[in-house]
Amino acid sequence: MSKEENKALWPSWETLGLENRTLSTERLLLTPPTAGDAPALTRIQNTDFVLRYNAMELWDEERMRGWIERNAPRQIVLRRREDLSPIGLVGLAEDSLRYGVDSVELNCYLSEDYARQGYMKEALACILDRLFDAGAERVAARAFAPNIASRCLLESLGFRQEGLLRRAVRGYDGVVFDDTLYSVDRAAWSAARDGRQPAKAD
């Protein structure tokens, strides 16, 4: 099914052309979530490490299972190859700030146990390759302004900051954050992947 024929589900596993619904990297398998992932994803999401810089609330496993059932086609679970345990999640959505452009917005979180070990960069590199191969013109992401680790990760993948939305999101503990807006196109991603100097931003 082409992206045009299934626009309502763009982006999704189907429109990315993943018949076996699995991506693989050196250390990870990337798959859609299942109901059996609810306990692990609930534990990860409910940690202060994840909640601090994400627009999320405390969930119980029942709510997580319902969310997985509704949203699995657009979600990607990061699993360690050695035991297939979930260690994080990447979500895909249409870019709400662009119109008439095939732009995908990413959101993601990772267990603190595996942070700063290159797992999320490894996963996002694989996902970016697939998104651009599937026809995405741009890939967007947002990060709370104080979330320096996530912002550095995006920039290492070729994303450029496009703007700052002041007092954009009230976090789970009542703190209001500015939100930084990023995006990357195929050329900038390819330059970052290959270690080349990116061309001047368009």
C-alpha cells in the first residue's frame, strides 16, 4: 500500500514498507509494541528520569495496554538483542507544524539504565534511514529547552534548531518549559551519518 493510499496511517509500520515489522541494528531490535510490553513500558515511563522532560503523566499498566492497542502502528519499541526486553520507545506522528509536506515528527524516551550509551542514537539513525527511504521530506522533533542531552543527540544526527516556543508545556510536576523545535532533511542527515560538514540550511 502506498503512502498516498494509506495517508491516514502515515507514518506507520505499513507505510514504511516493513512487511516483517522489524528493524535491526547492532545491539537492538526495533518492533511495534505489544500488550506484553505494558509492564516494562509503564515502569520506564513512570520514572522521574522520563517524566521530567516529557509531556506525560503517571500511568498504570491498564492505561498503557489500551494506549498500545490504539497506537501500536505508529510506535517503535527498542529491544536489546540479548533478551528482547524493552528499554525505550520512539513514536511517529505527522508533523503538526507543517502543511502539504511529508514531514514526520518523532518523540522518544529511554530507560535511565541505558541512557548515554548510544542506544537511542543507534535506533534513531536506523529509523531516519527508513523514513527518508519511504519518502519523508523532513523529520521533526521537539525537546524541552533544559534537556541538553536530547538536544545534543538531535544535533549529532543533523537536526537543526528552527525555533523556540516559550512557555510551551507544563510538565507533570507543574514546571512550565520552553520547547525547542528541530528538523532535519535527507541531505543533512546523510552528512551527519557520513561525518561530513552539512550544507547551508535551506
